Amino acid sequence: MNKALQTLQDRGFIKQCTDYEGLSDLMDKEPVTFYVGVDPTGRSIHIGHMVPFFAMHHLQEAGHNPIALVGGGTSLIGDPSGKSEMRMMLTVEQIRQNSASIKDQLGTVVDFSDSLGEGKGHATMLNNYDWLGGLNYIEFLRDIGKHFSVNRMLTFESYKQRLERGLSFIEFNYQLLQSYDFLTLFRDHGCRLQIGGDDQWGNIVAGIELIRKVESAECFGLTFNLITRADGHKMGKSEKGAVFLNPEMYSPYDFYQYWRNVNDADVIKFMKLFTFLPLEEIATYEKSSVNINEAKERLAFEQTKIIHGESEAEKARDAAKSMFGGGLSAEAREGLPTISIPMASLEAGIGAIELFAMTDLCKTNSDARRLISQGGATIQDRKVEDVKQVIDASWAQQGEMILKAGKKRYFRIVFTS
């Protein structure tokens, strides 16, 4: 097997391929242009979306040329794959703003710069709205739609699942549009390979078949395992919700803590998928003599460094260690998720429920009430025992306070004059 494919196999990415031998031979002969798409349906992607882009990193390092395709056009419709309900419609302006944010996030894993290291493939970011936005529907149906069989489309699992709950006609077009993306990238950029999560298998195969019918050319598809945690939950989900890459939506400290607290059984698997550590180094953490907490700390640090930078990773690590040790340095405090509140508000008194609901520790007043009632709310090491407790300036120290939910979740409030 080609060395780059073997790397993906050894690190646990690959689920299935349309033609292993053919793709391996092609990759041995020449650098292959390949793509993966992401629909900008929000201003941030979460870590579960990043599996194909970590794979893209390894392929780029091996000299192959990535195309990160932002689905500015397909986002106007919505992909039914893996979804139980139809997506909410977004405006073109919303999608444009989301696309700009996502490009920065993907740049933490894929190198889009012009000055590349020796042997590294050149990466490009494109937006499919550029060719889908001006399509003539009648011509599209005549030239592209004629190559698709409804009976064939309904054999794919993504459509079968949605048919049970209701599949809109607009979503039914999604496979045609994604296939047309592959055809366009083949024609304009020589793209021969599409990669993605295994829920995209049907769409990828449809694109390959379209290229074969229209251009009499052979292209390939490679899908990756849909990552779940050892506890059965979906990857990228936490007590707070999705583990977003945007630091305003999910702080670097909480991001670090998410990885630091993964199930023991997931640590090595996640090291292989979500870090760039060599497999030989990862293997040292599998030894029985290694404390599992050391492996978790390394995983958390490496992943936070990749997404948020080394400085933020160090702050988060120092804050976590200080909390575990019972102390908290000034540097560690700065690593915690933080908001600012006028001191005048604190002097007037803020209800404990309201205060906790202002933070990321509780989503709603009801969550805050439940936390306090169950004895899990602490401010400056003082347990909040009454849901009617009013928090005033006497609870603060040096113009700030540290709130704690349970044993591991912290939040810092700074009071301004």
C-alpha cells in the first residue's frame, strides 16, 4: 500500500475505499489532488468535523495537494446524510461570514500558505457557490440529472434513513450537487480523490460514477470512521454541548479539559487521530508502566496547541495543574474562561442562580438552580448552599472570583470599576 495511505490506515482513519489498489498505484506515481468538503452552516465547526482535515494534513505532508471545499452553495440546501431532520435555511450573507471563520479554523491543521516545506503538497480553499450559484436549473437537469437513477439513490443509507422521517425534494438534490462539485474539481483542478466521513459514502460514489459517465475517467473515494467515544457518545460533544473550535464559543481552557477528561480507553486512539505525534512516540504511552494521566495531559496539550496555539495550551495546562494541586497562580487564572462584570453590580448584590447562569458553567437559570440544590456550586472555595443566596463584594478577592461547578469545571469573573 502507498506510504501515505498506510499512514492513514495505521492511525485509524480509514473505513472504506472504492479501489485501494488503484488509488495506491496512482499515489505512488504522482502527487494526487484530493478534496474534502465542509458546509459552513455555523460560524464554527466542532472537533468531530475535523477528522477528514487531520487526514488531509497527513496527505499534504506526503506531497499530495488538498482542496478544502467550503460548501457556500450546498449549504443553501442542506445535506441529509447523517441528519434526522432538514437543516434550517441560511442566507447567502450568513454563509459568507461562516465561511470566513471556518477558513481560519481549518488553517490550524492544513497549510494554506504559499511558502511550503520541501515535499509538502499545495493546499487550496475553494467555495462551491462560485459554480453552483449561477447554475441554470433546466440545463443542469438535462446535462447532469439525466445520469442519476432515483432507484439507485434510494439504496444509499443516508436517504433510506431520512425517508422514514420525511425527505424534502430540495435535499434530494444534494447528491447531484455534490457529485457536480467533484466533476467540476476534476475538470478544473485535476482532482482525482474525494475524502470524507463514512456517512458521505453514497455521495462520493455518486460523484465518481458521474465523472466516469461524463468524462470516461477513473476517480476514487476514501472514507473515514465516524468517531465515537468509548462511552458510546458522539465525538465532539461535552456537558456544555459541542466542542467548538471558536474560542469565543468554547474556551481554550474548557477545550483542554475536554481532552484531559476523555475515557481511558480513548486516549491512544485519539492521539493517533487528533495529534501529529509520531506513532513511535504514541506507542510509548501504551506501555503499562506509563500513568494514563500523563497520556491524557499530553493529548490535551497537543490538541489544544494545534487548535489554539502553544501559548493558550500552556495557560490551560497550568490552570488545570494548579486546580488539581489545590492552588491557583496568576498565570493559571488567566487561562480560565473569563467574563467581566461591573463592580457596581456586585456591590448591589447578584443572586447566585443569576451569577452562575452568566457563565459557561450553566446554560440556564434552571441549570444553576439544580447545580446549587445538588451541592455542586462553589465560589472562592465557599460552597453555595442556598438557591436564594445573594452574592456581594465580600465573596470577591482582589477584584475577581472563581466559580466552580462540580469537581472539574471552573470559571473566572473579573469585576471592573
